[in-house]
Amino acid sequence: MEKTFKFAGVSTRNGVIKARFANDQMRVKVLAKTGSSDIDLIELKSPMTKADAIAFLLSINFDNGNANIRAALEEGLEKRVPAVKAPKVAKAPKAKAAPKAKKGPSMDAIKAKVAAAKKAPVATKTKAQVEAELAALDDAPF
């Protein structure tokens, strides 16, 4: 069950007009303390929900021709009245895609790499070749 209110109206805070709701007249003091101005609340004929209260304010011409107040009330009503949703249309089932290829190399590719590695000659140097290369490095100017 939605909450109902006995008072409804508008107030301005930081230049923005908003619809306000209350269950007693003391709400005016609270709004004033929190920085609202141009507070205008009226007592409703009977307790109403927020949407019903705004609709009532619009029906009695609460805005007195003030376009800013009317716009704030209409915005408040749009926010509180659920939009009529279009019926859901069933989607056609998607066609199944071809199975995805597995990520990574295949077993055949791995076997081929191992075989190639076994066949490749290992390049090794003799101790004399390494010593000759080191001797050539010692002669390099720094």
C-alpha cells in the first residue's frame, strides 16, 4: 500500500521548484529551516498518494497560471505515474552457431615443433673458440 499525505504543494530550493508532501502543517517549518522558500502547501480533502495529490493540484489550477509551478507539478506527476509499458514480444530463437575452434595450438602442431627441435643441430663452441672471442673483447677500446 502506498503512503498517503494530508498536505501537498510546492516549494523552491536553490532556484528549483519541487512538489512537496506532508502529513501535518509543521512541514512548512522544516522546509523553511532547510533553505526552501516560496512554500505553498494546502490541506487535501482526504489523504492521497503523491500521484493523486499532484493530479488534484493540477485539476484545481493550483499554479494560478504560473508556468514554472505547472511544469514542476507535471514533472512530479510523470516521475510518480508508472509509464504504460508495451507488451513484450517474444524473440525468435537464435540460430546455433558453429562450434568455436579451441584456443591454443593443436596437438599435431605441438608434435611438429618437438620433432623439429630434436632434428635441429645444437650449436656449441669449443673452449678455444670461447677464449678467442674473450681475448678479442679485451682488446676493444673503451
